[in-house]
Amino acid sequence: MRSPAAATLVAALLACTIPRLALAQDEPEPWLFRLLAFPTYNGLEGIGASLLTGWRAPARPGPVASTAAVEITGRLSTSGTRGAQVAFDAPGLWRSWRLLVLAGVDRASRAPYFGVGNDPIPDSLETPFYTKRYFRYSLTRTTALVAAQRRLTGPVRLHAGAQYRHYRALTLGGDPTQLDADLQAGLHADTGSFDGLELHGGLLYDTRDEEASPSRGVFLEALAARGLAGAGDFRYTRWLIGAREFVPLGEFTSLGFRQSVELADGTLPFFIAYERITSWRPEDGFGSPTTLRVHLPGRFLAPNRALAGVDLRYKKLDVPLPASPFRVWLLAFADAGRVWLDGEQPSLDRLHYDAGVGFRIQFSKGSMFGVDLGMNNDTGFEFGTAFGFGF
């Protein structure tokens, strides 16, 4: 039989230890500092580098890619493109709310401009006059963006946000360019400095098992964006209907499908038509790592566009670290899409398409780096780096 003295000692130790354990569980884990650098490449900007630093909250179980982060990013390329951005990104800090606040400036010294419409002048023309410089212009954008999402019920979220941008769009000077030719023909009258204020909102339906690297579930988007002429220089309305579906084919393999349609009405200058409608961070170009993946960035330009894609993804390596996996993905993909101008009848003829293979190294729930390469029906072989899956 235990002695009363021993029982008293055990009780005293428990009385001292249990409150400390409870207090330790209630104390929030410290945010972690990180510094990441990646090489970048695409056929438009050439070789470059991207730097990301800041503080990140510890990851939590669940589909959200990250709890919260304060990020400072910068990029630089051999074409002269450079940019810097500060963001507070909190998709998982609160139970029913998501918040993004972002500010930055980006100067594209060789922004793409191949003309407007579904059949622009081919970039492959190599006469002394039609060089790649002929299809470029200078675009500087200063951005302030805030977006919030509120869970309504189950997988349904309400999205609302606002974006202010100051634009400075200029021809390159010197030798003529495609933009010079279109300005002289009266197709555009919108180079120089402008302000744009855009409000956007919509509904999302999301059952993905992981948001950055899903293997099952669906993600549906119905969004609208309104450009305000009173606070900015342009009045327009844009809509997006998008769907993504993911089907597991076993423990390590999955199929992904993506369909989207973007429509516009009103005064939409070419440098805003270059931007895509999204439900979180801004994205650019029809022809990019998230649209036609092995086409040149911004290859096709028009207010209206449709896109479809398919992925076959295979987890070659999966180290299931708690709340922060390390994975190596192999993928094969194909994309098809087209754009059309105002007044043009939508159709599925003259599609642009590509097919290729790639890999992704995923080193947390929301961070990855990889390369895509393949063939397209426009310029042939292309390759480039990516910081996530195409969808």
C-alpha cells in the first residue's frame, strides 16, 4: 500500500505540472522567419530571380495552404523587369474569415503586346523589323489590394475586395513596335498614366482536400468585378465563371480538370485586359503558368476568354510531416483556350493548345517550385518555371 507521504507528493507534483501544461497549450506558437530564393525563367523575360522573406504562422491541420504570413517579395530579370511587394495573407488565422492586404510596385520593361484578338501577329517572325522587341512595351503598376472572404455555410464562402492601381503604359521608343502600329491605326488611345479602382465580389464553393495541392474535391467560382470611372479612369464590368475538379486514381495519382470563362463589358484598355479575374492574389496574362502553360506569357489579348485544362499528377515522394509535407510531384498536362473581342461571336474554332510535362517540389502546404516544358501550336517548344500548380 502506498504511504500517505508518497500520495501527497504525487498530488503536489500534479498540481504544479497540470496548470503549466495547460498554460503551454494556450500559449500561441511563435511565428517563423523564412528566407527563400528561386531562379525564374520564361520565354518573355529570360532568366531572373525571385526572393521571398518574412514571417509565417505555424501551419495548422486542414486544407488551407497557410495559417497567416507577412511577406516581403522581390523579383528581377535580365529583361529589366523588377518589382517589390509587401503582403499580409491570412487564409487560416480565423475560423470563418480570410483576409489579404497587399501593396507593391512592378515595372515590366518588356511587357507583352502581340496585338489584340485571337490571331495576333506570330512571334516567330525573325526579319530585322519584326524582332521580339517589336512585340513589347513598358508597363509600370503600383498596386494596393484588400480582399476578404467569409464562410457562409459548409464549403460556401462569400468573397469581396477592392483594388487600386496606378498604371503607366508607354511604347519603348526608338524602332517602331506593334503597339505603335496599333496606336497609329486608332485601335488604342490609352497609353500614358492612368488610375484604376476595381471592386469585386462573388461566391466560392470549395471541397478540396488541400487548396495548394489538391487530390480530391471541387472548387467553383462565380465572380464579378466593376471598374469605377469616378474614382479611376475606366468604367467596365467583368465576370468569371470557373470550375476545378480533382479525382483520386489511387494513393499517389490524381486527375485534375479546369474550365473557366471570363467576359467583359465597357471600356477595358489593353493593359487591364491583360489582367485576369481571381478570387485571391492578382494574376496576369492569357498564356502563363496558370493558363496556357507552355505559351509565352500574355501571348493572346482580348477582353473575353475561355480556357480548359487537364492534369495527371503523381506523388513520386511524400514525406507526411505534421501540417507541413515535403513532396515531389510529376505531372503531365494539356491546355486549350481562345480569346475574342467585343462584338465577335464566341466559338470553339481556332483554339490555342499546348501539352507538356513538369515537376513540382513542395516543401510546405503552400510553397512549391517547379518547371514545365512542352509544345504548343503557336511557337513550338517552350519551358518555364512555376511556383504552384496551374490550377
